[in-house]
Amino acid sequence: MNVTQFISKRYLFSRKHISLISILTSISVIGITIGTALLIIILSVFNGFYDVIRSYLLTFDPDIRIEAAGEQGIIFNEDITNQITAHPEVVTVVPYVEGKAMLVFETGNNEVLNIRGIDASQDPFIMNLQKESGNSIDLAIKDGKLGAVLSESLINRYRLSPGDELTMLSPSGMRRSLTQFSAPRASRFTVRSSYNIHQIVDTDIVYVDIAAAQRLFNMPNTVSGFDVKLTDTDIADVVKQDLASDLGGDYKISTWYDLQKPLYDVMYLEKWGSYFILMIIVLVAALNIVGSLTMIVLQKKQDIGVLMSMGMTKKKIKKIFRNQGLYIGLIGSGIGGVVGLLITFAQKEFSLVKLSSSFIIDAYPVAIQISDIILVLLGTMTLCLLASWYPALRASNVQPADAVRGE
């Protein structure tokens, strides 16, 4: 048996009456257990919210978006679409036209909004909307008017209903009317359907047919860009590099992360900010390790002197007390890890903690990542080993002669 390990366990786990040393050691283990469990639970909740927000935003955002590098649009032809679809990871390529226009409602109100022209038969968002509602959405001309899909917030704001009319005026049309002293060319639409939008997305978008959007913004045979769907969303960065190499510098290529980068960055900042804050709990427990091990050094000073006089080196003396810090860390992080994982699994399966307000989901979401668990355990063990450094150094500096004499 390893002598240093035997002595370490003997000092730490041997039966002894309750003393300040045993109390401090118990506090250290409890603190590390609580800190480890909380870290795993909180990080899992942040992961859960991240997955929920990402899945929700991906109903609006593509895996990859390709736009013109300049202000001009992209000439729509089969060459560029064939070049994009040639990539083995690309599933679909959907063109779109986007711009701002003024909406004039029958009530006399008007508002400048984002207009997005799409092909309803290909656009993933509209197809998903049709699947959820069970109704077909047709944006083509009916009774001389084109169709439009508005958000429910717009519907409620202006008290609209399906079949109501609205008029759109584009900046180019208004500019032409001022320079040519003619009435602005307006496009008339009817409300065909609506969609629900949460506060995550702060912009109301009006969806119209792509051909109507091209006429509205005076973009014949031109599109604003292409939305690309991949076989796997998580490989978007790799495909982005490949497409950038294939298409050249005339195009701006953005992944789903790039499109909502400020929001995703804030979520990552909150997650790791919480990690470092909660590590303070483990740090406080580690400071108790310093106190308890230092008191053990004082209590076992004669034992240390005897061991050193029998030939045990300073290196092994240090190892005895470092092992005690290691054991405390293993016990605390082990119990805390199991508790944290059990609570996380229970929340995932039974939704124990509900959200107080109505949101996309009813209960706190959780998602366990192995990398987070490893990081929590490594951080905890590192603090415990650092906490045992000073007591181990102090023990190694004990003078055998003085210790044996009891001074």
C-alpha cells in the first residue's frame, strides 16, 4: 500500500471525537457538494434556454444566408444556385427579396416595416406555418390583389382580419414620384394569414410573393439573397468556409449564429458569468480546506517530525496533505455531481420547476453537456488542490528535532 495515501486517509477519515477540524472538513465537503451541484444545474438550464431560443430563431433564420457584398442585389440565375447546391451538405437553396416599405392601412394608419418576398412553395417558414395551421397559404393574385402574411402583433395593433386590404409604398416608388412629379406607384395586398411572434424577435416582418416584392422594390430578375438549408445546422461554419472559397468575395455569407450574434453572445456571457460567480461557493469551501488542513498540520506536528526522522522526504510529506485536499475535492465534487445530474434529469423528465410567465415553453428547459460537467469537476478539483498547497508546504517545513521535542 502507498504510505502517503494510507497516512492521508488515516488523518482524514480516522474515527475521532468531534472537533473544530472535523467541523471545518465537513463544511468544506458540504460547500463543494452544493457548489458543484448548483454549477451543473445552472449551466444545464442555460444550455436548455440556448437550445430553445436557437430552435425558435431557426424557424425564421436559415442555416446559412448568402447576400451580395455590396448594396446591389444578386442577379437570379441557375448558375449560382447550381454552384451552391453542388455542395454535398446543402439541402435547399431558397431565393428571397427583402426591403423596407410603408404600409398604409384602411384605417388611415401607416407604418414602415420589413417586407420579405418569398416563394411560398419553398420557404421553410411559410411551409412550417401551413403545417401548424393546417391551412394552405396562397400569396398569388386573387380578385386583383396579392396576398400578405402579417404577424399577430400587427393584426392586433390595427385590428385587422383575413381579407382586409393594405397598401405598400416602397422608397424607390416614393423617390420616383418626387423626381418625376407623379403619383407614387402603390401595391395593394390583402391579409391572407398571420403568424405568432415572441419578443425574442423584435421586428415584425410582412411576407409577400417574391415576384410582387421584385415589382415593389423595382428589382427585376434580382434577389436580395439566398437562404440555405443544410443537412446539419452545427456544420454551418465549415460549409460557410467552403462556399466562401467557391463563390469568391462578391458575396457575404452568414451562418445562423452570425445572423443573431449579439443575442447568442449575450447568452454565452451570461452562462460563463454565472459559472465564475458560482465558483465563489467552491472557493469559500476551499478556504475551509486551508483552515482544516493547517490545523491538522499543527495537531500532527509531532507525527510529522517522527516521520521525517524515520527518513520520509519533504516531498512525501507534502503529498500526504495534498492527497487530503484531493480526497475532500473528490468526495464533494462526486456527491455534488451526482446530485446535480439527478436534479437535472428530474427536471427534464418531469418539469418540476415551471416558468412563472407564459413563454415558448412551460417549464425551465435543461440540456446536459459533457464538456460543462468536465469543466465544473476540473475547476472544483483545481481549487481543492490549490487550497492544500499552503498546508502541505507548512508541513514539509516542520523541523524534526523541534517537533519530536514537542516544541
